Amino acid sequence: MKLFQLVLAGLLLKAPAVLGHEFWIDPQQFQIAPGDPLLADLRNGETFKGTSLAWFENRFTRFETVLGDTVQPVPGRAGDTPALQATAPETEGLLVILHETAPSRLTYKEWEKFLKFAKHKDFPNAAADHVAAGWPQEGFRESYTRHAKALVAVGSGAGADRAFGLATEFVALTNPYGAEFDGSMRVKVLYQGTPRADAQVEVFDRAPDGRVDVRLTRTDAAGEAAISVAPGHSYLLDAVVLRPSAEAGTAERAPVWETLWAALTFSVPD
């Protein structure tokens, strides 16, 4: 049975393009007491619904929890589901979960699917750049990586998020668990440590009854966005970078595009 579970988990992990677009860290509880179990799924899917992906060391380049100045690698065994199975620190504060995946690839068999993706994620020049580069419009490949964070309150949840050097990332400028939180979640979007001005942010808003609303917003000139949030709701923020692959033209099957997906999950206490 264990072997079957490992094989099944491996197959699921290799199929993110089929299962959906977004990738996020999904804590089973966003508010926990010091010393309580800390459990979180890695999910791949759409509209806040997705398959739980297992822990496999060769599938990520970084998987850590951070509280204050204490950084802990997330331990695991191949096939562990949920992927994060740990114990919360004995210290209260804002705990940040970090995860960066190893590169994966997908193939666009149809030009229209790439155009649909580019429109959805707001890359208006992608099609023209693709044609200008002389790349094929069928059977071309994309490399992609995921750069996810989640905010969990341990006890009071007091504290602040910060930049952790992910290739692209959200940085929470306000703490949704803080006593002074006013219902406006302010975030900054970074790419290679630099703020992304006028970047599209997709907001997935999950109500207590499971209903999910989706809306779009944009960052300002400083790379910041303010998002109105509601008590009792959970949120997934998504922002994508599209850039030409450094491997383009190096081999027949080399990817021509690369995408980097930033995600942030958190909840707002009742």
C-alpha cells in the first residue's frame, strides 16, 4: 500500500498543468496555539480547490518555516501528505511558511491556449514577442517555478512578514492577525528583490461556506496593493512573471518561455 501511495503521489505531482494553474500553501489551521500540530498541504488547482501534493525532496529547492529570526527547514519523508507535518514553536508570533519548487515544464500544443493564458495573466505583448522571436506556435515548451508563502498565527500571531529572497514573492505589509488590523491587507510584490509596479494580482476569496470569489487588482508604482478582506475568510493571492527562457534556442526541445508564480495565503480572524 505504501508503494502504491508513493507512485500515485508521484504521478499527481508530475501533472500540475493538467490539474490547474495556481499553486499554494494551504494550512489546515491558520491560527494555532504554541506547541500544537502545524499541518499544511501544498495544493495545485484552480479557484482555491486543488489536489494535495506530497513531500518529495527533489521537487523543491526551498521549504522552510520562519518565526522571528528562527528558520527551520521542513522535514519529511517521500510521499508525506500533507507535505508539512511539524509542531508549532513554543513561542507566539507570526509564522511564515516558504516554499519554492524545482523547475517543471509543460508543452503548448495549441497557440490559442497560450494566447488565453497570456490574456488571463495580463501579458499583452507576449504573442507579438513570441512571433518576433521566431518561435513555433505549436509544440513549444514553457518552464515554470512556484514561489509560495503562507501566514499562520501562533498564539497572538504578532509580528511582521518580510522579504525572504524568493525569486518572486508577496510581502505582507500588514498582519491580518494583528490587533490593529483594519480590514485592508496591504502587500508588496517583488521580482528579484525589486518591486513590481503595475503588476496584476489575482485575489481568491474563500468564504466560510466554501464559496470562492475571484477578483483582480494591480500594484501601484511602488509595487504595492491594498486588498479589502473580510473576517472569517481565507485568501490566496497570485501574481505571475513571464520572461523568455534562458534556454530558448539551445536545443530542439528547450523551453522558450519561463513563468514564475508568486502566491500568498492567509486568513482573517472572525
